Amino acid sequence: MAIVVVLLAAGIGGGLYYYYQTSAVNGNTITVGMPLPMNSPIGQSMADAAQMAVSQINAAGGVNVNGTSYQFKIVTYDTEEADPSIPIQNGVNAVTELITQDNVNFLIGGYRSDVVDAELPIVSQYHRIYITFGADPAISTFVQQDYAAHKYVFNGFLNSTSQVAQFGAFPVYLLLAYKEHLIPNNLTNIAVLGEDAAWTQPDIGSGGPSSPLWGAFQSAGFNPVYVNYFPLSPSGGSYDSLFAQLASLGTQSIYILAAGTETPLLLSDYGSFNWGSDSATGGVKPLIMGADVMGEMEGSTYNYYTATQGAAQGELNLGWGPMLPVNLTPSSIPFYNTFNSTYSFNPIFEDGFVYSSFFYLAHAIEQAKSLSSDAIIPYLEATNYTGPAGTIQFSASHGLVVPLTPVPTVPGVAMQWQTDGRLHFLWVATHPLQFYDYQTPSGTNVGNFTVVL
């Protein structure tokens, strides 16, 4: 199905609209506003996932609202929120203009929690359902504090507390693999780098030994040597001084939490830095792992390995959903294949959640037989939808519910950039003791192995 893309100048804040519409849209429409960082591959990928869902729903007949067929239409606003400056006002401008000037029926989007947190009072004021994808637990707290006024907000993604429950297991099992002589890399002396943003605050706290992650890693058998925020825009344009500090502390592994566009520079500097003074690694670069959103990107329009001049080689990247063809649910691999063939790009961690949101919103609309947010909310609250990233269910405060037993209903996934310049599937939380196709940071192939508890 052909897609018409029209670029328009926005009236507020100098932002941009990117207006997506399938050629088949006519007559009755449901307009969904999407505030996204469209100036980055992150926002573009999220918009692509939305467009894929809309094209499929519309081609299947659209949304039946009390006997009348409606077609979805998307309008996106470029918030630029993935930028290191995290322009919060852009998000406020976006939701305000989408609601008051474009008269959107619903909002789906949001990326940076700092920006999303500022958008929430606006959507509550105008009584518009907003399915967002920030990771700050404060999004659900906002609903909990005043349900009657804030019930329009739904967090369609895992908050940072839910993420740590699975992401924290990955390095623990990797450390066990070293102790069981399955891999050669000692990662005991660990440094944790969190980008200075709202979603990392519950984990990093005030940094140092008082940080929640310091105690968590220590109790799991690690020796934390550094836990703190790293600047999104480093002084002098280089992270070398940070890496010099980590080398002096004898860092053997680096765990990063980063969702913005700063990490290509971080990884490039990590790769070019002279680690000769790191006595704990014998002068070689430490193993690097964690959540690095830009590091999930492999495609024809953007490739992280290329963007870092190969410095990403060896990075172990944690994310969600079928970023590679991994069989998480019956729809995971079909979703991956369609996305990849359509856009020549692999999906990133948000994409399976964005895609799913249109389907469960459509289902709630049909059940409510109405386009009124107030009428739809009770049905959206009862969502039990299994999509490519896992099963979507909401708590009383509209956060994503992720039971961990018998297996996680929304499982985490790990990948690794290897010496062939490609991402390789490495680990999934549904089988947490099993590792696949592991390669050391120096490029030695270890292959598959299973940790024994």
C-alpha cells in the first residue's frame, strides 16, 4: 500500500510535522497524534511500526465503531526528544498542538520520560487517551495520585523497575559463566554508567555506594567500582576522561543505561581509548553491556556498527521484543520479517509495543462502540493482548504488568555486535541460563553455553 508523506511547518516551537497517511484512507477516520523524536532513527522506527499496524488494520476493514467503519490516520510531531538536550518544551508543544489544532482523537507515542512526564497534565486536561512508552515509574504514579483526573494516561512499555528485574539477571548469569569457566572474561569489577535522565534515577539514585544498583550488584557477587550518571554532552566533546577514571579503578565490565543519541560517541571513545592503564583487564578494553537503544540499530538507513567505526564490536545489548527474529510469541517472527522487509531495518525495542498499541486500542474502541476516551478507558484497562513483544496487561495505575513466573510475559532479549559487523541473538529471559553464539570482546568465538546454578 502506497504511503503519502507530507512535511509541514509547525506553528508552535518551530517543530515539524511528519504527516503519514495510507492512500486508502478516506471517509470516516480516527486520527492518532504521535509525539516522537522524528529527527532521530529512534522516532522514525517507532513511526514505521505505527504505520505498519495502521496499514494492516485499515486493509482488514478498519475499526468498527457501532456499525460504522473507520480508518486510522496518523499525524506525528517531531519533538526531537532523543537529542542530548532533551527539549522538554517540544513535547508540551507537541501534545498541545496535536490536540487543539489537529483535533486528534487519541495520542500514542512519547519516548523520553523527562518529556513524557511534562506532557501528561496536558492530555489529562483535554481528556485524551495517551498510550505512551516512557520508562519512568512516575508515569504510573501520576495516574495513581489522581485517577479521576489522570486516567487518560496508559504506559504501554515496561518502567525501569520492571526492566531491572530481567536486565539485572543477565550480568549475574554472565558472571556465573566466568566462574564456571564457560567464558574467559572476568567482569567482577563493574562500573555502571546511566545517562542523566529521569528513567535512570530510580536505579542510579545519588550515585556511588548509596546507589540502588551498587548494592544490587554487590549482593550478586560483583565488586562495583563506579556507579554514576554520565553527561549526554561531555565537556570537550570526548568521554576519554571518564574512561581514564574507569581504567584507574580497574574496571573489568561496564554496564550502561542509555536511551539517547549520545551513545555513538560514547562507544566510539570507548573503542579508541587506550586501556593500557587498566591493570585488571591486562590493558584491554573491558566488556561493555546494558541498555543502549542506538546500539539496537542495524539497517540500510542507519547502522550502529558503522556509526561507531566498529567500536560497538563486542557490545552486549539488552532490549525488548523481536529486534532480531526471536520466537517470543507466535507473532514475533512474522512482525520482524514484515518490518525488516518493508523498511530494510531491524525493529528497535519500542517498536513491538507501538505496533501492538494500535491493535488493542482498536479492540477497546470496538468494545466501547464509541470514540469517547471516557467510554473507551474501561475497555482499555481490561486489555489482555499478546503481540510481538509479549502480553500487554495494565495495572490499576495503568502501568504495564509483567509477571516473571513461570516465565516473563514480556521477556527481555540480548544481542551482541560481533566481528562480522552484524547483530547476533545472544539471550532471552524465558531461558535465562542459556547463552547463544557468544563472542569475547577481542573477537574469539565461544559459541553456545549453559550456566549451571
